[in-house]
Amino acid sequence: MNLPFYIARRYLFAKKKHNAINIISAISVCGVALATMAMVCTLSVFNGFQEMVEQLFTAFDPELKITAREGKVFQPDDPGIRQVQALPYIDVWTETVEDNAMVQYKNRQAMAIIKGVEDNFEQLTEIDSLLYGTGQFMLNDPVADYGIMGVELMSELGTGIQFVDPLQVYAPKRNVRINLANPSAAFNRKYLHSPGVVFIVNQQKYDAHYIITSLDFARALFGYNTEVSAIELKLKPGNDIGRIQGQIQDILGDRYLVQNRYEQQSDVFRIMKIEKLISYLFLTFILAIACFNVIGSLSMLILDKREDVVTLRNLGANDRLIARIFLFEGRLIAAFGAAIGIIGGLLLCFLQQAFGLISLGGGNGAFLVEAYPVSVHATDVLLVFVTVIAVGFLSVWYPVRYLSKKLL
């Protein structure tokens, strides 16, 4: 066995001459353990929130989305687009038109995003799980066009879920100048009726702005013939989305952009990753402060073991070997603190998942979940362990070398 490690291990567990040294060593281990536990729990909570947001977007966003890099719309009969449509991996193919419009209900007005979709939109996404009301998902019939709006937009316009009067939708005509004498002539005006449902994604981006309607209605409103804003895809089960995304991008070239769900909501997930990184950095700083307790514990241990050091030198030990003993002592404290903290953090995460010990507050359905969501990732646990060991080892290296020269 490595001699410095063997002696350091004995020093860590053996009773010292002064009981205060044992207490300070225990406090040092607890400090590192608490900082480690906080890192595990905090990163796991961020993972839980991220997965919860992913589930919300999954019900509305397609697996893959094709858009033009330049311009609002493109023609779906492009040879590259038709080549992609013929791929055997495609399960659902939907053309969409999406643009801004003004909507008015009685004396209330609001800006909205009109999204025209095909009838197979139900098969593309899990929109049915987002609908609330007594009606059903319906885009049009021979008599009228229907619009399914977000719940916040419904509240802003005051329509109610089942509105009686039609919703007026205005969009500027393409390539038409506004006549100040008759400005209304520069706008297309269409009417949408209620199918008796609204959708709730629990994301303001959708709930406060979007209205889903038929593709034909959107094209007529915005003055398009066969153009589309995007083509949304659902793949057959069991396919690798990343691989197929790359293959489609290679077929379409630089003129088009192929995005998965994460890339469609890149701003949201980027913010969450930045928040997680900042929290990790702050907790690492707290960990570094906790490691100062280890330095205090080692300095007292060095003073307590002066007689042992004299004996070791008489037996032929040099200064490097003696310094390594106390280096191993500091590293053992950091390692034990890391192990205890990770075990404690994982236990707390398990209890939170099973029993929801810490609630979000509010109650009465004020939040999507009643307790903080938690998701433990092995990569995060490994990152925490490596961070604690690295910070612990680095924090004791210079102080031990300095103290061993000054005090021994």
C-alpha cells in the first residue's frame, strides 16, 4: 500500500490528541458534503423543469420542420421537397401557412398568429391532448371555417370557448398600397367560427397568440395560392431523428432549414441551459469556500502531528513524503465529502420524485405540477463528482505545501 495514503487514512479516522481537531475534520467533511448535495439536487431540478417543458412543446411542435432560409414562403413542388416526401421514413406530411393578422371580436382587438394546417394535423401532433371544451378538432366544413385559439388569446378577446358571433380576421393584401381615403380596402377580411374548443399548451408563445385553422383559409387570407410557410413531419416509430434530419438537410441543401423540436424552441432551451450553467458556477464557488474548512483542519492536524513528523524523518522520510501525507489527508476529506454528498443528494431526489416533499406552493392547480420536478442524469452526477474532487484537490495543494514548510 502507498505509505503516505496509509498514514493519511489512519490520521483521518484515528482519535487526535485534541478533540477539536476531530470536530473540525467532521465539519470539513460535512461542508463539502452539503455543497455536493446542493449541486446534485439543483442540477436535477433544472433537468426536471427542462423535461417538463419538452413534454409541453412535444404536444404542439412537429418532430421535424422544414422552412426556407430566406423569405416567408416557398413552393412545395420543389424537386428536393418531393424527393424528401418520397422517403420511406415519413409517416405524416403536413403543409402549413403561418403569418400575423389582426383579430377582432365585437369591440375587442388583438394581434394573433394564424396557422393554417391540413386535416392530418391531429396525426402530426398530440393536439387532442391540449383541447378543452365540448366541441372537437374541426378546421372547416362546407358552410364555415373554424378557428381554434389559445386560451390566453380567448381571454383577451373575451370570446369564451363557444363564441356565437364570428371572429373577424384582417390581414394586409400583398403588393397593395394603403389608400388613406379607404384604408380597409387594403386588407383581406375573413371570418372564423368556433368549433367549441380552445387549446392550452401552458406556454405564452402559443396560448396568447396562436389560432389554428385550415390551410385553405390561411392561403386565402394572406393571398397565397400553393405556397407554404413550412412543411411539418412526423417520422415512423423507431427511426433516428438526428440521422434522418441530417439526410433531409443534405437533400435540400442550403436553401432550406430542417429543425428538430429542440431547434424549433432554441431560445427557450438555451435560456434554461444558461440558467443551469450559472447555478453550477455559483455552487462551485460555494464549494470552494467550503473547502477552506479543509485547510483549517489540515493546519491543526499538522501542528498536532509534529512529533510523528520528527519520528518519520528519523526513519528516513523526506519533506516530499511528509507533504504527500497531508495532501492525501485533504484529498480524503474531499473524497468522503463528495461520496456522502452524492449519496445524500440522490436520496433526496428519490424522495422528491416519490413523495413531492417540496411543493411549488399555490395549490388549487395554480402550477402545472404540485412539487418541484426532479430528473437525475448520470452525466450530471459524474460532473459533480469530478468538480468536487478537482476543487478539493486544488484547494489543499498549495496550503499544504506552504504549511508543511512553515510549521514542520
